[in-house]
Amino acid sequence: MEQKIRGSVLLAYMDFIRLKWGNLAFQKCLEDIEYHTAIKPGEYYDNEVRELILKWITDEKGKDYARDLGRFVVKNLGLLAWIVRFANPKIIAKKFPDNYSEVYTFGRVEVETEDRNVIVIRLYDVNTIEESCLSWHGVCEGVLDLTKTTGTVTKNTCQLDGADFCEYEIEYSG
């Protein structure tokens, strides 16, 4: 199965680079990954482009920035970001599987929200590189940031280490 990702995510990655390091870094990224095609929000692109951007960010700037990127993507969703500030993390997390399947053509997401103040997110066949794992960790942290909720994110298992899925646990107060 082809691994495709919606252009809106790639555009968010590019916005992150521009805002964090400027247009020169943005141009350098495109040159370094040898990408020269215009990206449109509603179209799908090879997931390899996303992975190349993630690797560029971590190689050029450091691994922490892959997590920062995940946080950025969640917190910069326009009007949706403004609306969800009034929601709790469980409401947002319950929407992850549907939102994921609208953006990615591969893998799947499961979410458990039964425990009080704990959310478990499992990503099946999503992360193929460490940088992707880091960005998803940041996505989970971004949910806490977006809802102005105090909490922590722990990665319990990793598919890259042989597990069946990558699992992130979000514990929060509230």
C-alpha cells in the first residue's frame, strides 16, 4: 500500500521551518531534500517527503525540534485550534482516529479514554523512522498545550523496537 499524506500537513511543516528559522532555512530544506513541486493542501503526497523533512529538521537543528514540530502542527490549525482550547484532552483524543484517516492513507490510530485523566494512543504502522515517533510525541504534548492542561506524555512502546504499535500515554490533571 502506498503511504500518502495530505498536503496540509506538509505545508504546516514548512510553516514551522519558516517561522522558526526563516525563509533561508526553508529554501535550504527544499534544496537538501531535493523537493521542487508545489504542495497543495487537499492533495496527497508521498509520506517519504514528510520523513525527509523530519530528518532534515533533526539533522540540521536537533531531535528536540521534531517534538516541537508535532506541537506546532496541533496548535496551528486555524479556527479549529481556537475552538478546541475550550475542550478537554479526551474530547480531542477521541477524534484522533477519524482525523488521522482523513490525512494519512496508511496505518491506523486507536485511542483509549476510559481511565480518569489518562489517554492512551496507539499508532499502528505509522512510524517508520525515529523522527516520526518524536513528532507524534509532540502531537500528544500539543493536545495538552492546546487545551491549557497540565500533564505529561510517556512513550510506552515503539514499533521501531519490535512492538506491534507505538503507544503514547497522556496523563493530565483536571
